Amino acid sequence: MLRKSDTPSSLLLPYIPTQARDAYIALRAFNIELARTADTTSTPTIGAMRLQFHRDAVTKALAGQPPKQPIAVLLAKAAGDISDNGGKWSKSWFLRLVDTREKYLSNPPYPSISAVESYAENTYSTLMYLTLQSLPMASLTADHVASHIGKATGIAAVLRGLPLLAFPGPANKHSNQGQFAGDVGASRQGAVMLPLDVMAEAGVREEDVFRNGADAHGLRDAVFTVATRANDHLITARQMLTNIRKGEDAGHEFEHQDEEEHMYSPSKTGKPETQAQEIERAFGVFMPAVATQLWLDRLQKADFDIFNPKLRVTDWRLPFRAFWAWNRRKL
């Protein structure tokens, strides 16, 4: 499933520590199931019923009593392994993933670019938090870096899904090459899922996009604005890594640090890790930044033509770029 529906995550698996790989696969498979819910159900109501099943399944899986469903069994096994290693998955983060997918089942518009960031935080960043817990790791510093990378990846996912949502195909089909697996809503009616404030500023009209596609007035400018926000988050994550490695402050406070899930108790066993040691151990979890940057670079090369078909194919350079990034510890 991972290789077919989320190729980049499959290619980045070798950079995840061995003890966390089963959990990584289970999490990505769970994310694919949630993402494809919208694309494999005929109405938002049926999609909501499917998502309720996933809520119940994850609750039972984390309690060690999964239903007879492959992904739930994988999650239960991974949760047990994490517990054996002294860690624990946050159930609330799983429920946040499901709740956010349900909120966008019928493709409601994003009122602002901040709403897109919130969506990305509640999906892709949250998925990265769970991956960090799989190591296991409880680090506010690592969460902070992961938040920025997840936001960048989520924003890019919204852009990547724009052509599929504007011109949806037949129901119950799911596209492969999921660079950022499947942000397609349950409605078969077209929708231009760019933030409304950005569309207004660029003069983009939804009906113009339906009529003229990539040639719609202001569309490339709007795509550029949103892509720039994603790129800004990657730049921030890289600067944080540089600062921390120098022994300096990260550079700014983590806006989600007061959320209960990010409040960690001091380690009671062994010597506490430094921030630099934490980000080194977590570096494999940060690797989606490489895939996201590659895609954003290709978008720029295409002059921000979001309908360019080359943007729908996983970049053949990803394995090589990932290897380079891993060896040099540079995102």
C-alpha cells in the first residue's frame, strides 16, 4: 500500500530507525486510509461513517484489542512495541487526524492561508509528532521542527491536490504517485481549494479556473503565494537546525508548546539529551522536508502552473537527494 499510494514515504523508510519502522508503516497506512476515505465514498455522510469506524478502530488498537482489520492490527502491534521501548502514542493526535479529515470531507473553502496552515498542522505535522513518539522521543524541540516541516508538506499537499479537486474524476478511484497522499474530498463537484484571502488578492475567480484551467487570471500568482508560505516553513526548519547545532536558541517560540500533548515530563531514566542530540536522533523523521522541497522546486520550474502533469509524478531524484541530505544532515 505504501509503495503504491505514498511513494515518497516508502522511499524515505530506510532513514527511520529500525525499531520504529513498523510504526512508521502503520502510521502512513492509517493516513492513506483516512485520506482516501473522501475519494472512495459517494457522499460526505458515508465518509463520516467510515471515519467513525477509524476512530473506534484506533481506540481499540491502542488498547491492545484491535478489530480484525489490517491497519488496526498493524497499529496495535506498533503501539505494543513502542510501549515495550518506554514510549506511548497519544490517542488525541490520532483523533485529531480523523477529525480534521472529517471537517474537510465536503471540500469547504479555506477562509485564509492561516486556515491552510492549521489544516497542515492538524494532519501532516501531527503525523510527524506520532512518528517521533514511535522512536520513542518526547522532545519539544523535535516537535517544533516537525511542526514547520509538516506545515510545509501539508500546504504543498493542498496545492498538489488542487487539479484533482477542481476537475474530479469518477468516484471510487484513487490516484497513485501520492507525493503527499490524497487530499481529495468526497464531493464530485469541482472546488478550487486555495485560501479565499489569497484568491481575492490575486483576483482569482473559481468559475474562471473551471473554464480556463492554468490560464485563469491570477491563478499562478495565488499558487506562488501559497507555495511561498510552504517554502518559508522549510527555511525556518533549516535555520532552527543550524541554530541548535551551534548551541544557540531555536530562534523563536513554538506556538503549540502549551498544548497538553507537547508538555513532557523530565526524563527519569538516564542522562537527558541535549537539543542537538535530540534533533540528531530525530533527523530521519524530518526527511519529508526533502521530498517537499523537491516538489516546490519543480513547481517553480513549471512557473507555478499547478496543472502541469509532471507535478503529479514522484521525482526520480528523490532517492539520491534523500541519500545526500541524510549523509550531510542537511534538509
